[in-house]
Amino acid sequence: MQSSARTVEEYLAGLAEDRRAAIAAVRQTILDNLDSGYAEGMSYGMIGYFVPHAIFPAGYHCNPRDPLPFAGLASQKNHMAVYLMGLYLDAEGAEQEWFRQRWAPSGKRLDLGKSCLRFKRLADVDLPTIGEAVRRMPADRYIALYEAGRRGRK
């Protein structure tokens, strides 16, 4: 469900208390580990983390007016989700494999889709692994992987 909220604070205020607490905890984990090359704001109707045009002027290839998206955090109809685009940029799938291996010892069920990690409650989330995944992908590395992938598709 896309939100019409204009700010992160407005987005959070519009959530039910249980979802607000879960989203806020995941958000804090992301912020605690986020490289300074990223910014937080509303993006695609959810809380977004992106490389601003000041750092990557080309923007997102699908719509260059948009900054390059890195991660997202959303309350959907039937679940909440963390979108970690950095897990899907390397051609060999090493980041996604690392994530799966790092998550496994938590004993929590991993519901990983094509671009999202779905969860129903905060207890379902391995916050340290999410934090480490964010920390492992500083903006300069993310941009390099993004550009390499774009070159490989042309």
C-alpha cells in the first residue's frame, strides 16, 4: 500500500501502534548503519533510502528525476517489508547468499522475495543482520555495483 505521507514522521504517525513500533525499530537499525552517502525520505509511497542527486547526478535509470533507490521500509496490507536492493545487484548473487547464511543462525523464518524481506511482527526480524547488510553496502560500493549492472545489460 503506497502512502500519501509527505514525510517519514507523517508516515509513521499514520501506522497502527504495533506496526509503528516495528517499522520504527527497523528504521532505527537502518539509520544506525547507513552510510553518509545516503539520504532518508519518502520514496515510492514508503520510507526510502537513496543516493541523492548531489552524489549520483544520473539518478535512477527508470526515472532519472528520482534519486538512486537503495532501500525501502513499508507497511503493506498483509505484512511489513524491508527492501534491500543491494542484495540483488551483484551478478553472482554473493550478497544474497551472504544474507541467507547470516540470517540462518537467528532461527527466524526468512521470507525473502525478489526485492523484499517480508515480516508480520518485529520478533520475526533479525535486526543485526539487516544492520550488517546496510553497513556492508556503502554508497560508493552500491553505485559501482549499480553501474556495472547497467553496463552488463546494455
